[in-house]
Amino acid sequence: MRIGVVSDTHNHLGNVARIVELFNRAGVERVVHTGDITQARTLEVLARLEAPLVGVFGNNDRGERAALEEASRRCGIALADPPLRFDLAGRSIVVVHDPRELDGLASTGDVALHGHTHRHTLERRDGGLVFNPGECAGHVAGLNAVGVLDLATLETELLRF
């Protein structure tokens, strides 16, 4: 099973529309957002994904929390406070926004996904994988990317745009 991973969209709607196209073309079966959506309009664009979307709230989502919760209900998107834990395709997955949140967890499972830094992270830790696809909101020119993670092999791919 291949999942899409995106973080820190920061309401850059043009990039979010491109992200939807990339994930739909890649045929991912689930998309995980690791936080900092920032505005409800972003969820309306993400609702065009052909795969279900789950995610966590980030530090920049605090001011728009009520609107994000309402849009997530309306769009059928599951958002939660971090850490979000779930099992998928035989893998235990934990999702946080800030990677420092991983330090306080007893276990990060097979896969730990995070955002916040706007920097690509791919490391093996405690027998699991820690992954952040990095920048996608246009804050760092030329570095826009989202990730695809194969849960069978734990191989990752960056889709750059």
C-alpha cells in the first residue's frame, strides 16, 4: 500500500491543487497531512483527493481551529490532535506535527511522520522510519515536494513540483 504524505501547506492554494494532482496521479490509497493546514479553504481543495485524508493539527492551525474542524467534518477529512496513531497495511503509524513531539513517545511504531521544519527528513530510528517530505508551501523556492511511502517496503519517493 502506498500513502501520500504532506505537511505545512500553509494555505498556499495553488500548491495544494498541484499536490492533489500529484497524489491522484500517483494512485496513493491514503494521504496523511502532518499539520499546518492554516485555513479551511485548504481542506476544500484537499477534498478533491481520490484517497481518504487523515491528519493532525499543527501549531499554525490554532487560530483557525473551529473553521478547520467544521471544514473537516463537511469534507469527510479526519483531523486530530497529535499524536495520531493508527495501523495500516500491517504497520503501526504515528503522526505528529513537530518532530520534538516524537521524543516524548514511548514508541513511534514502524513509521513516524512529521512536518513543522519544512525540511526533508528520512531516518531510521529504533527500528522504524521517520519521514517528513519537507517543503510544499512555497516558502523555500525550488524545494516544493510531497512524499509517497510504500508501507510494504518502507521505501519513500519525493514528488517535486
